[in-house]
Amino acid sequence: MNAPTNPQSNVTPNVTPDITVATWNINSVRLRMPIVAHYLKEHAPDVLCLQEIKTEEKFFPFEAFAEAGYPHVALSGQKGYHGVATVSRLPIRESSKLDWQANGEARHVGVELVGRDMFIENVYVPAGGDVPDRAVNPKFGQKLDFLGRMTEWADALDKPTLIVGDFNIAPLESDVWSHKQLLKVVSHTPLEVETLKRFQDAHGWIDLGREFIADPQRYFSWWSYRAKDYTKGDRGRRLDHMWASPELAKQAVSHSVLEEARGWEKPSDHIPLITGFDL
Amino acid sequence: MNAPTNPQSNVTPNVTPDITVATWNINSVRLRMPIVAHYLKEHAPDVLCLQEIKTEEKFFPFEAFAEAGYPHVALSGQKGYHGVATVSRLPIRESSKLDWQANGEARHVGVELVGRDMFIENVYVPAGGDVPDRAVNPKFGQKLDFLGRMTEWADALDKPTLIVGDFNIAPLESDVWSHKQLLKVVSHTPLEVETLKRFQDAHGWIDLGREFIADPQRYFSWWSYRAKDYTKGDRGRRLDHMWASPELAKQAVSHSVLEEARGWEKPSDHIPLITGFDL
DNA sequence: GGGAGGGTCG
DNA sequence: CGACCCTCCC
């Protein structure tokens, strides 16, 4: 990738990339449509990958996205939980819907950008429950197994790919507000971090966020709803990621994170990230 | 009672009564507090009787009422359903909480206006379910039995009393948008109307609403939530009532119904009624 | 349609 | 805390 114009900053460098791709765990797309429309209007990514849409496909707000200029949609939805959608201003072709848990949950959709040599994989990794021990908490085991299947998939991957979404893991110490206090908290345990590293190494994924906002700079993408004021104590974590194949990563020219979105009206607990590419 | 200045109108005649009393089925007092405060500010009844407060007593918004100038409260609440509250600018003394069904439901509270010879009974009659046949719908039987116990109570009554609230019965043909289409609909069946008439005759209650807005004039107090626009077709019913003892009724000088409240922000499906008295 | 409640999830 | 689900009630 090209060097960012200002490595200390998390705002988009003053470049106009060919293509911009954003990711946002939206925590109910129907409830959040007003702020999504606002985001699209203000930031106009070419492609937006949403997680936790929490709706069946038949209730997805296709019309609102079309009106906002995003007529192209690939989605995997289910009732009430999970669900991912990739919406685009540019033509996309759905390339895969993978069920890495083989349990029917809607946690992935892959698209190809038509006429561009780029695949975009939109994923929502399981949260993993409360206790970081698969013997007492099956959900934690499922999370690790999900990453294991993703790793097998990545190992066989041979196309220029961008994988984005809510990985539900903050791998670096600087990805959390307190490394020490979160070592035994699901999302930042050494076992999760190692498991994610194996996934990364399987394809040589480049962590674009940390290319532009280098460790050990503060970089968070999520703040819990359980604090009345999310800014109080700034107890954030970087759970959302944008990772690219090595060759594609070289074409990334900008990356930014929209922290103000956490303070919008009826916000998601996650904020949007965006990366620009010169293809 | 004194003749209304304009019997065709449902607006308050130009009099300043000694005392005004209002009734409103509020369908959750906590959710509706903003419009209740607005109503109190604009119409300033001395006493307001609320039904369907839908809260336990410990969660009743005493403070908001005190700030609005209504520090005196008598209430009977329960979790989730039913519940009545009488709030007042003037001192009141709780005189009774009657359980006419003997099932523990909070459907009545009676107060005495301190220093005035007037009792105000606030009641929420059971809705009665869907099918107007006690053999197949026990709730319909409970509604009739509730009115039966009220009739026994009224028969023994010997104080100047105003009974107000949601009776869940529209007795007259002009109390519903279509007499014919509602004859078999719970709230307007002949059996309910007869049962309510027996209650009325037991004490000689005067239907103050119909003294001021005489039959067959249109007079509704409720419109279902199940129409997107309640004004479309005007499918209303008069389910809420203010009935006075014969001698007290002679002191009623005004009565009006606030239809605009059905169109307020997050409205109740019922609207408030108000009666003025010269004691 | 729209209150309430309770349960589950994160 | 705030999404979702469901049932109950009007």
C-alpha cells in the first residue's frame, strides 16, 4: 500500500481513490436506516458491508438503499439475529454465502466487484459468549471453530480479496482500553488472538486499519451500550476489521474510522470504517 | 343541571365552574406523561381521573404530577395491566378501593374532595374479550358480573357521587360509528347495554355527556389504533363516561371532549372528557 | 396497532 | 443498555 499522508491521523488522507469500501456492524438495519442513509449521503462509499442486520431478507429495506443510490445488494439474513448485507453503488455479483459453522446462521456473504479484480467478503464472527472456556461455554468453542473453518478457507484462497466485518476480536494491546483488564474477557483473550493470527497467516492478510493507524495508536470501533456515556472512560475495543490480500493491500490508499457515529441519534454500538483503493 | 349555552356544541360553555373534573384512559401513564403534562397545562382540570395506567404504584410518576401542580394522588396500580389513578390540585382523601371482581385487579379508586360534598369514583370496567357469549368467552361473563357488583354497590349509595372512567360500553346508537355493524361487537351488544342500564337505574345516574351533547349527536371518546388514520371513516365509539348522582348532576355547568388529543404525538386511543360543576 | 411483560443475546 | 423474540391484552 501507499504510505498514508499522515500516519498519526485517523482521517482520510487527501486523495480520491478509485473505490471506497466501508464496513459497519449496524445492530438492526431497519431500526438504523435513518443513520445509515445519513452516512451514505455524507461519506458515499462505493460499497458498504453491514453486519447484524437482524432481519429476514424479505424485510430488508431495499427501497431505502436504492433511493440512497445503492441499488445493488447481496445479503444473507435471518430472523432476529446476525445477518450480513453488502450494498453497492457499483454492480456486484454475489460469489458465495458460506456457513462456516454449518448451523444455518447468516454470517457471511461474498461479492465480486463486476469488472474489477476484487472480491469483498463480509463476515460476522460469533461473539463467543461470556466465559472464555469451551468446556463450560460452548459458544466460545463455536467461535474458535468458526475461525478454524475460515482459516481453512483462507488457506485455499487465490483471488485478490478484501475481508471485512465484525471479527469480535481485538488482537493488539492498543486495540482495547485496557489490555490487562481484558485479558480474560472474551474478545481479547490470548487464545482468541492466537486463533485469529493463524487465520491471518493462512493467507497473509494485511490488517489495513493498522497500516494506516499504526500500533500502538489508539484505535477502537466499538463501545458498549452499558455505559450511559460511551466517552466516559473511553472503554472501547477494535472489533471491526478490514483485511486485504497482500497484492490488493498495496493498492489501499486511505483508511478512516468515523468515531462521531457512536454519538449519533439511536446509534449502533459499532462505528463505520472505510478504506480507499486505487485499482 | 343548568342548560348548556349551546346544546349543539361540544365545546365548554363560557362559564367558570367552581370545580372541573376530567377523565382519560391513558394507556400507560409512564409512556404518556408528556401529553398528560401538556393536557394539564392547557386545560388545568382540578381533578384528573386516569385509567389503564399500566404500572405498579411504586413506578407512578408522582414527581411529574407534583411539578405540574397535582401533588394529591390516589391510585390503585398493578404490574402491566389496568390500574387507575386520580390526581388533583385540591386536597383529596382516598375513600375506597373496590375490587368488584374479587380477583385482585386494580380497576377502581374512590376519593372524597376535602371540604366539598363530592365523591369521585374512578373506574375501569373490563373490556370483555372478543366473543359476546359468556359460555365461550369467560371474560365477557366477568364484564357482566363486574357491572352486576357495581349495580349492587350503586343501589346502596347515598352520597353525592360522580363516577367516571372507561366503562367499555357505548350504550346509545349515536355512541358508535355504526350501530348496525357493532350490534354483535363487544362494547355495544344489547346485553351489555341492558346491563349498564340496570347499573344506571340503581342510583339514578345522570349521563352528563349526553346532557351536554344530546343524543343523537355524534359523541365518541375512543378510536382504535388499528387504522393508520383514525379520522378516516371516523370509526369511533363513546366508551368513556362521566355520570353523576341526580342532585350533583344539577350542579354540572359544562362538559367537553378533547378530540384533538387523539391526534397528539404518541396518543392514547382514548381522549379526555371534562365536566365543570358549580357547587 | 400498540401497550405491557419476560427471556435471550451481546 | 438495547436489540431481538414471544405472549397477553385491548
